[in-house]
Amino acid sequence: MRYLGIDFSGGAAPWKARCSRPTVWIATLEGRLLRDVRPVQALEGEGEPFGRLIGLLAAGDYRAAGIDAPFSIPAAWLPHEGHDDLLRRVRDLPPAPDRPFPRGSDLLDLASAQGDVDTPKPLRETEARWRKRGINVRSSLWNGPRGGAPFAAASLSLLARVSRPLWPWRRGEGMIAEVFPAAQLFTWKAPHLGYGAAEDEAVRRVILQRLSERIDIPDPLGSILLGSADALDAVIACLGARGADLERQADPPPSRFPVDGWISVEAG
């Protein structure tokens, strides 16, 4: 009963071997026990942090892993052969000079080959669902300020290299699911805004208490979560992964999900 949660980034700096303020974190949940929370720079293995994360996920030593990043682009701009072909095309894109994956603009160019992206911030069905509930989602084809395209380019590059089942397109042990901490917190009726700044520790404490109703968090790890919203999001991502695993065991028909993916949350 091992689940991983990953708070992700599409920027260049968070993936450097030296990072003074880490924003990419990996959490490990075993049963009810939060076993570990660490920045990507502290992962075991050789090579750069992005490559070490690929190695961790490719090994498949978990029931499910949740990543806080887009797993697809809106259906209208998917290649005709579908999501698998999107992954192959992203894998063929060269990495940008300052990061180990393509830029958001590269993904936008790839999508534009399927047809003009004639709306600034197109949403997938799953994103539109959360937007209607008041959750601030990013478009995976928006490459402007606070755009989701850099996240999607980095995420798709990672997923193309780990070769694991991706929920909901494929299911199985060691699968990876798209999660979104704000949506998860909303589902739990917990605070889902305004907990990222240093002065927001009181809000993080409330979220930590809500998490403690679902999992066991040792005091040393709880202190890390109070000090870092990114570490906290990684732990929340574990629960989204667990939600996808529970849905997998219930075996819902794949046709119930849109072709461009779905954000997983654990039920409230």
C-alpha cells in the first residue's frame, strides 16, 4: 500500500542540482503512515534530479503515484492517434538549453500542427469541471503569465520516459495519475487558497490537521509541511493517487473518462 505524491514544476531552476528553495517535492505514503517527504534534489540515484525522478517512477515500486501537473492537452488539439501519440511526439522534442525537457512554446507549436489554437486558454473537460466550481486551473495550452503549457511540456516529457500505466487511459500496479491539490482540498471542504506564503502557516496548520484525520504524520515531517506549501502539496498528491487506485479497483469503464484525461481526487 505504497503511494507517491509529487509536487511538480515546469520551470528550469527547480530542477537544478543545487536549489536554495526547493519547490519540487516527493512524498511517500505507506498504508496510513507518511514515511518520507523530500525535495527532488535529495532523491537517491545518479545524475540530475529530473533523471532521478524518472528512475524512481520507472521502477514502479508503488501502487500509484500522483503528480500535480497536466497529463494531456485539450482533445481538439490531440494528435489523431490519441494520447499515446502525443507522448511519442513530446518525447521526440529536444530539451530546451536550460532544462531537461521542452519549453511550453514547443508544446504549443506541436498542438498548433493539429489546428490553430484560436482561444487563449482552452481547457480540457476535467479542467472546465473544476473551473465551474471556482477552482483556479491553468490551461495546458496557455504559455503566458502563470501558464500551464510549461507544466504540461515538462510533465508529458517525464511521462513519456517512465513507461508506466497512466490513469485513466491504462490501469495497473505502479500506475501514475494526474492530481490537483486545490481540487483535493476543495473536495474535503478544507482551505484550498492562500496557504503558499511564509505568513500563511496558520492556514497550512488547518490543512495539516485535516490531513491528519486521514493519515499518520510523524512530528518531524509535520514540521516540514508547516514550513513548505510545496511539501504539503506533495503529501496531498499521495491521496489523489490513492483515490485513483481505489477507482481502479472498482473497475469503472474507461469510456466514462474523456480522451484527454481526468484529475483524480480521493472522495471526501
